[in-house]
Amino acid sequence: MSKKIMVVDDEPDILFTVGQVLESIGYEVIKAKDGKECFDKLDNLQNKPDLVLLDIMMPEISGWDVAAKIKEKPEWKGIPIVFLTAKGDIMSVGMGNLASVDYIVKPFDIEDLKNRVDKILNK
């Protein structure tokens, strides 16, 4: 059974590209365009994702708030989070490393993304 990754990003190009890359190496990908859709999908999925790739700068609900809510909810809190964001400043990276298992700054290298996801999911 393939591992499931949820990609949450308000940029359609990122959702498409990251989805294609991860599917090409055998992962099942669930896409959400914002925090609300992420929560709706997490509520309705029978099997929770093995990993969430999460943008920080999104409309309405920031990635910081999405991560906090995932960590608060008992049935979600075990899902590892990786921030995938354009926020590369020292403060954001530092905070992100405290709140996630990894922090990847856009633009990112596709091979690096694959390797980091594989490592987290022990593939």
C-alpha cells in the first residue's frame, strides 16, 4: 500500500508540480488549496495521510494556524508536517523547524524534495 501525502498550497502550479513528482515515485497525493479544504479532507478521509506538505502564506488561514490545529486534534496530531514555503527568513525557518519535521524553502530542488520526503517516510 502506497504512503499518502497531503499537499496544502494556494498556488495551483505548486499543487500540480509537487503532486506529479510525488505520484511519479509511488506516493498517493491528496491536494488541498487552503487550510479549510485541508481540514475538510482530514475530517473525511478514512485513512489519514502519512505526511502533510504545508505552505505558510495562504489566504484566510495561514500554514502556521493549520499546523497548530493539526497538532491540537488528537486524531491528527501524529501526522508529520513539512513546511514547503517561500518564507526563507531566519525567524520563519527557526519557527518552522520547531513546528515541523522539516522546512523546505521555495524554489526547491525536485530531487531534494523527493529525498527529504523519502527519508521522513523511511522509503
